[in-house]
Amino acid sequence: MVDSVNFEVPIPAPALLGNIAKAVRAFTQTLARSVSPEPEEAWLTAAQLELYRNSTRHAAWLMPMAIFFVTLSVSSWVSLGVRMAWFGAVTLVSILLEVLERHLDETLPHDLAGIRARARWFTIDNSVFLLAWCSMTVFLWVPGVPTNHMMLMLALACSLAGSVSAVAMHPALAVSCIGLHAAFVLGPTFASGDRLDRTLAGLGVAYLLMLSGQFVASYRSNKRMLCLEHERAGIVHDLRIAKEDSDRAQVRAFSAAQAKTQFLSHMSHELRTPMNAILGFSEIIQKKALDYLIDDYAEYERIIDKCAEYGGIIHESGQTLLAMINGVLDLAKIEGGRLVLRQGDVDLERLLHEAIERQETKAKRASLTLETRIPHQFPWVRGDQRALQEVMTNLLSNAIKFSRPGGRITVFARQEQDGGIAFGVEDTGMGMSPEDQVDAFERFGRGRHDVTTAARGIGLGLAIVKGFAEAHDGRVTLRSAIGKGTTVTVYLPSDRVLQSLKASA
């Protein structure tokens, strides 16, 4: 006897139920996010609502025609009073809701709160209108008249097809649309005992399922389209920014090339002037070209004085060359990040007075008055003495170079309320325009139109001042006006001020 074998096909009921529950949760979350989107999805909801408004903005003004033809189609079974009352009520609701939505478009902001409010209000407005519109199966329904029922079902079927295409991009709007149509289509037909109405109910269920599937497909397609458009807009925006950055970089490169060309031109002039002096006067001395001054041997003293004068010019020219070379090297170290400060305790008051003494001869030669506004017993600072000397040398040199004869140059220093130190130079020279001040601290910047002056610089002074000030954790400011002079102020922070050292000195 053969044992009976039971063939059991396992039904994965738990897995199926789990998938259904997962799908329901995902759909519920999508529905909730469409009404109250997260910040990162706000753009998607805004785009969906914009598409919805574009497709329905003018529909409200065409709805009275559709409402009229619905009442006309049931005129054989429904009294005129009922038809007119329903026509007037639905038309009024349609127009009022359109006015409200236009008001929301104009008044609600386009931030996250505005997008959420717009999503909620549009869903409510759409639901209210569909309640009024679909109520035709309540107010225009005549029991026992299949033709009446078929006309109303046809009107709602056409309405549902058009509405799904208009709201498919937004889940909450689509759910309200399909749900309300389903309630007013299936409710009267299932409640009726007529066989034809039951048939209409079955057709309605199939039709609703078909349009629900169409909604899901349309929603995914619209979402994909909006995401692609959003990415495209982002790429275009990034490309536009990159182009603007590229254009700015090109302008900077062109300006740098012009500045370099101008610098080389000025550098050539500045190098030739002292070099010609060195070569010319040293050649005079070398070739003993001063012999023409000798009337007799008693005039040797006169020759010696002349040689000393020429030697002074040679020395001054050499100093000028050395200062220019040091300036170029200092700026190269600053811009290359290779500047190393030799920190020490600096008597700033003495440093400022020594800087004035070094420039006093040049100031007198230019018919300028040097003044000081430095408090006695001024605090010492922690810093690089050579760098701070270069700062003052460049500031005074610029002030002398760009001041007219009879002008005044003031070296000042003060302690700020925050404990820091401020020092600098104020002159009554030609000044600078606001446009020139923008590039004043750039390398090779020549903001004071010094091409018109006799002593033309190479445009490194203020750039070096800025570099040394920032190396000391400070900053530099410039205040100037055409014809009213210029004030350049260097600020050093309070942690570089040595109060106790000066007090004990």
C-alpha cells in the first residue's frame, strides 16, 4: 500500500501582508510629505503646486459652461428650480475658490512655511469644489430612471479623467479627487437595488482602479520630470556661477598682466635713474675728470668736496636701489607665505622718531613740514623691529612723494580703547579718489596717480605695509579724499602691547 503524500503549497501570507503594510506606510508618508514637505523636498512640492495651478488657473471660468450642460442633460427628469439652485451654488463655489487661490498665490511667501500653507489650502479648496461638483448624484439623481443615472455617471467619469490628469503631480490633491469621485459614483449606484445601477457600480469600480493606476504612473513620470528639471536648473545655475567666476578670474588675470607690465616699465625707470647716477659719477671720479677744476694745487680741497658730493649721490642712489630690491623681496616673502618675523620688544615711540629723522632731509628738500602726535611714555610692542621700520619708512616716503610743497606730514600714535595700538601717517597731499582706494593695497597698485609726479614709485609701498601689519596680527586702513590728503593707520592688537615693560623702563 502506497502511503499517501500531501502536497502543500505554502502561501507566503506574512510576507504578502508585510509588503502591503510597507506599501501603505510608504504611500501614507508620501501623502503627508505632499501636504507638509521637509525642507529638502520643498522645491518639489512648490513645483507640483505650480503645475497644478497652471492647469487649473482658467478652468474656474469655464466651469459654468460644464455645469450648465450637466443641468441641461437632466432637464427631462429634474425640475428647473432644483437645476438652477444646483447650477448657481456650484458656479459660485467654483468662482470663490478660484479667487481664494489667486489670493494665496499673491500673498503667501515662497519659503518653507508658505509652500506648506499653499499645499494645505489648495488641497482643501480642491476638496470643497469636488464636493460641490460631485453632489450632482445627490441633487440631480432621480431614482428609478436609468437614463438619468447613466448621464450623471458619464459626467463624473469625464470629470474624473480630466481631474486626474490635472492633479496627478500632487498626491494629496489626487487622493481627494479620486476619493470624492469614488464616493459619489459608487454610493448611489451600490445603494440602488436596480440591476443596471449595480452594473454601473461595477463599471465604476473598474474605472476607478484604472484611473488610480494611471495616477500612479503619471505621478512617477511627473516627479521624474520635475527632478530632472531641478537638476538641470541646478547645473545651469552652477555653470552660470562658474562662468561668472571664470570671467572674474579672467579680469583679474588681465589686470595682473597689466599691473605686471606697468610694474616692469616703472621698475625699469626706477632702476635706471640711480644706476645712471652711480655709473656716471663713479666714472667721473675714476677718469679723474675733475682735473679741469684745478687752477693750482691749492684747490685740492675743492676737489675733495666735489668728490664727497658725488660720493653722497652714489651712496644715496645705492640706498634707493637697495630699498627697491628689499621691497620686492619682502613682498615676495609675504605673498609666498615665507615671511618669518624676528620677534622682540620694540620701543615704538623711539622707532617712530627715528623714522622721522631718516626722512627729515627729504621732507626739507620737498619744502614739507614734519610733525608728531605721539604721547610720551608710549607702550612698547612685541614684534619685528625691521618690519615695523619698513612700515614707517614706506608710509613716510609715500607721504613725502605725494605732498605738494608747503604741505604738512604728521606721524601719530595712540592707544585704542580695546588696549591695542594705532600708529600711522597723515598728510595734506593730493589724496585719492574712492576708485583708486580700492586697489591701493594691491601689489603694484599706484592709487595716487603718481605718474604725474616727479618721484614715481613702483607701487609696492602700501602692499608691503599691509603684509607686515597682517603678519603682526594687525590690519591697516586708509582714509583719503582728492585734494584733502591721506591718512594711513596701522592697528596692532592688544596682545602685542607690553605695558609693564614700558612702565619699568
